[in-house]
Amino acid sequence: MGMQSTTESWSGRLPLMMAHCAGMVDLVALPVWVGALIAQYKFSPQQAGGLATLFLIGAVLSSLFFAPRFNRMNARLAVIGGFALAALAFFAAAWVADFPTLAVLHALAGAAAACGLSFTHGTIARSGNPHRLFAIVGMALGVFAIVFLGATPNLIAAFGGHALFAVFSAVMAAAAIVAAISFPAAVVRDESLIADVSHLPRAVWFGVAGVSCMALTQAMMFSFIERIGIDRGFGTEAITGVLIALGLVNLLPAPLAAVLERKVSARTVVLAGPVCQAVIAVAITFGSGFVVYAIPTALFAAVMIFTHTFAFGLLSRLDPTARALAGTPAMLMIGAAVGPILGGTLVQSFGYQALGLGAIAISSVAVLLFSRVFATSAGVAGPQSLEVA
């Protein structure tokens, strides 16, 4: 029944949109997640960051395992099974409160969700226009963020911390069900082309590492954005408002990236992205007053979404096999995995301003890595094809 839909039909795109939202839940949920673990479960910043990190480490290892096998496995079954298992792990997490059990369940949920997400991203990378389709699932994530950030803090306030895990479980289950109904078949590429490029070019690895650095800054800052606001005395209502604003702003970068695909060079975007990230992080951590907190916070995640859409299109041109992009979860989450625990350690040791300084350091590395993509890719595909295509 699920075989008729393709990546070019909306019945095929809907499961990809749902799976992207479920698999990338950390990109939306980290402030609420870490905040709830600190406030409701009374974990230290380092422990709370550590649990989020375990989810992401599980995700990384899983994605590293499944991405090279992308062309050899049934994507639909992998997506259904992965998200179904993640739903069960989070459902179990809603019933426990001790650190060791939560730790195991976080790692398991991360591994299962990333299995589903790897096959989702691999399928997107094998579609007719990966840049555009990645922008579409990015828009879906923006809509999901508004609903999630608007509703979940109130549910946690009303029902306690386990409400968070119940919500996660429902999101994963929904992704599994929709995938079972109409997950699309990947576009078949010319196999001789795939055999040709069995070793990924060096430019791809530089690009992957650059995206990882941006994900590290994103997760490190984002995990503590809610706590920064609370500790500065802005109140839950105001901060939930800022998070909803962040969700609304997140609707813009993906369609904007789709519109600008041919007008702005990928090079400009990926080199400017990390710089913007660092500037915003410094504003949030060193500023004082609500406006200086609210405006940069609302813009923060959008930078990552916009830059990553261009990076995704760029890497899909450098690697026709789609294996590097099936590894997108690993790419994002190797960085993101280190983020919450690194952030928690910095906050516990040196205070919030250390996050801003950390962001400057990591973003500098990201710019360096992205600049190497263009230095080393000239031989793979003439530099012109990367600039505009």
C-alpha cells in the first residue's frame, strides 16, 4: 500500500515531514527538555545536559551504523520500526524518575529515532530536488516547533515532568503510523554512478564537520536558553512567549532558503552562518534586559535551519550516493550530543557568559572547515557548479 507514493507527491512528503519533526525533536525541544529535568526532576545542569546528551549519543551511533547501509535496507521498514521503538522508550521514561533508568531510556530512544531519521534524510537526498524537499520538511519542523513550544511548557506545569516524555512518545508514534501508511519510495539513481563514488570526497568531510560544529553551538546554547531567562527573572509566561516567537521565526528560514537557492551562493551562506550564530550567542549571554534576551533568542535556531538547508543541497551535489546525507543525523548530533553536557559543565563552572565565549571558539572552527570545502572541492565539481547550483 505504501509503495505508490513518491517524494514528488504530497502523500509521500507527509511521512517525510512527520519523520523529520520526530527525529529532529531535539532541535525544538532542548530548552524545555533540559529545563524540565532541572526544575521537575531536580537534576543538576550537568546531569540534565547529560541526559539530553545520551539521547543524542544514541542517535549518533545509530546514524553512523545505518547511513552506510542506506542503499541496502528497506527504508520504509527502518523508519516505521525506528520511530515505533522510540515511542516505546519515551513511554517507559514517563513512568520513571531515577537517573540511571532515564539514562538508558534516553540512549535507546535516541538510537531508535535516528534510525528512522537516517532513512528519512537518505530518501530526501535521493529525491528530484533535495534542497527544495529539505526546505519543505524544514517548514514542517517550524510549524511543529510552534505547537510544541506553545503547548508543552503548560502541560509540564500542569502534570509534571513526565508529561514531556508522554508528548515525545506521542510524536514518535505519529511518525511511525504515517510512515506505515505512505512512506515514499526513493528515486532510483544510476547504479554505475553510485559505484563510481564509493569513497566520499574530502570536501564532503569538511562540510560534514562544519555542520557538526554549528550543531554543537546550537545545542550548547539552546539547552540553557530557558534557564538563562528564568535565572534573570523574566518569568515563565514571558519565556514561553519568546519560545513561541522562536517557533514562528523558524517558519521563515526554510522557505527563504528555497526561494534563494539560485540567487545566493551556498558559499556565502555557509561561511556567514557560524558568524551569525556566535554574534547571537554573545548577545544572549552578555546582554541584560528582556529585549536583549528576547530578540536574539527568537532568531537563534533560524540561523542553523537556513544555513543547514544550503549545506544539505551543497553536500547532495558533492556526494551523489546520498550516503553522506543519510548520515545527516550523525552530522547534526555529533555536535549536538556534546552541546548539552558541555553547556552544563560551562554553566556550572563559569556561569552563562562562558557559553557565549564557547560559541565564538566553535564558530571560528566551523568557518575554517566550510572554507576548506570550497578549497578542496574544485576538482570534484567545478567551483562554479557549487557556487550557484
